[in-house]
Amino acid sequence: MAKLPLSFRKTVQGVWTVLTNGYIIGFFQGKIYNGRLKNLCVPGLNCYSCPGSLGSCPIGSLQAVLGSAKYKASFYLLGFFLLVGTVLGRLVCGFLCPFGLVQELLYKIPFVKKIGAFRLDRPLRWLKYIFLLLFVILLPLFIVDAAGTGAPWFCKWICPAGTLEGGVPLVSTNPALQSVIGFLFQWKLAILIVTVLLSILIYRPFCKYICPLGAIYALFNKVSIYKYHVDLQKCTRCKQCEKTCPMQISPVGEVNHAECIR
Amino acid sequence: MKNGAGLSKKSLKRQTDKVLFLQILLILAGVLAIAAGIWRDEVRTVFMKATYICLECIGIG
């Protein structure tokens, strides 16, 4: 049987990215899709201001609901995370996240010495829970303007996916947006450049240390329906899986660990 | 009879049943929460945010 030119994972990632960002005309016209599909969230981190995006970003949507004057909790997003997390866990990160795919492709760039496990790697992975709690939940909920509306703090000050998928294509094709760029755009562009550079050296740095969506799905990894089963009777303890795992976890010793993206 | 993790068949079955119960519970809670969100019209807020260019997301302001 002929071998596929791409791995199964890369094929799924590519097909999913194209399917969920299929509004191609948006890239040429500097506009975004505004049809009914945007009522639904996609499972991965996919900016809804990406010109091609057909669905909504769950992290952006959560901040939009929490930051609105009308609601102080989001049942819609809570239910979405419960459902997707329980069925798939961090499989979403591994297979259904366009920004994860971008980082993986950048990591494939050769001629650079890659950074594997380092001393602060594990403690730094707790950062994403702080970003989730602070920038996605607390700040949009409690720092509000006179109308009672909170800003989407994570999208505004941190998210490099929004800059890459939404900011760069829209600003480069829309003269009206070009005329109003300022400090915030430069700040977000700087974060994107740092993320891109780090992604060449470290496997999925944004997923490991920053992503609040990964932090949510990580909570479900132990109980999700899709998970790894290790047959310890067949395991030879060669630790080859541990050496190969790009997330630097032990698939046998830490099976279905919160950091496992499947 | 014990498996590789040192668990007897009986305790392994009990553990699997517990996880299955939790999975069903979480999925039911998820479906109910989504229904509650739709009933509260949260979807409109999501839709409104998603169908206009999010200036914060793209770094304009």
C-alpha cells in the first residue's frame, strides 16, 4: 500500500483547517464571513475575525459573553467545553487546532538546534491556567466600562492567533484598517513574532505555556472518552515513547496526563 | 488475576464503571448547559461578536 505523503495527524489538521476556514473570498476582499454558522463554536483556537473563518472562537466567545452587560456567566460555553472536553479532551489540540498546526509546521524548520525539556518547562506550563483565570474570566468579568461591558482581555493583549489569522490578513487588505493601526497592533505583532520564533525552537510553545483553551481541555484529559490505553504487560520499559514525545511527558508513566495532546 | 497496573479484574471493572458514569454525567451536564445557554439567548451575543470584525482581536483597539 502506498504511503501517504503526510501523516494521519497532519492530514486531519490540514483538512480541518481548510474546512473551518473555507470563506476564501474573505481573504481577497478583507471581509469576514457573517452567516449563521457563526452561531457555533469550533473546538480549536480559531479567531472569528479570520477572513476565512466559518465558526466562532470558543475563547473569544467566552470573553464576549462574560464581558457583556447582560450576562455574568456563560452556560452555552460551559456546556460546549463540557461536551467537547469529555468526548475528545486535548485531542482537539493535537488534531483540530489551526494555530497548533502552524506551530507544528514552524517546528519542522530544520537547521536550528531544537530545545527539548529545560529546567523551567514544567512550572511554566501552569502559566496557561493563570491566563485562563485572569485574562479570559476575571478581567472581562470585573473590569467594565460605564455601560457594564468588559473587554476581551486575552484577545486584545495576548492572543497571537488573532493577529496571525485576523490582524495580518485584514490589515493587509483593508485600507481603512491600515489607517488606524497603532501601539496595540505593534504590541500584538511583537507577541506573534516572538511566538513564531519560539515555535521554531520549541515544540508548540503557545500550547504548552499560554493557551487558555488547552488549559480547559487539559482538565478533561483523564476522563475523556478518547484516551490512551497502555498495556503494561506488553510494555518493555524501553522509554522510547518518552524520548519521542514532543510534549516531553511519559506516555506510560503519565498516561493521559493533562499535557498530552494525543 | 491482576493486570499490568497491579489491579484485579474486579477493581479494574469498578474503576472503568466509575469513569463511564462520570463521562455520562459530564455529557448530560454539557447538553443541559448548552440548552440553557440557547434559552438565555447567549448565542446571539456570540453571533454578534463573531460577525463583526473584532477590533481587539486583530490589534486595532
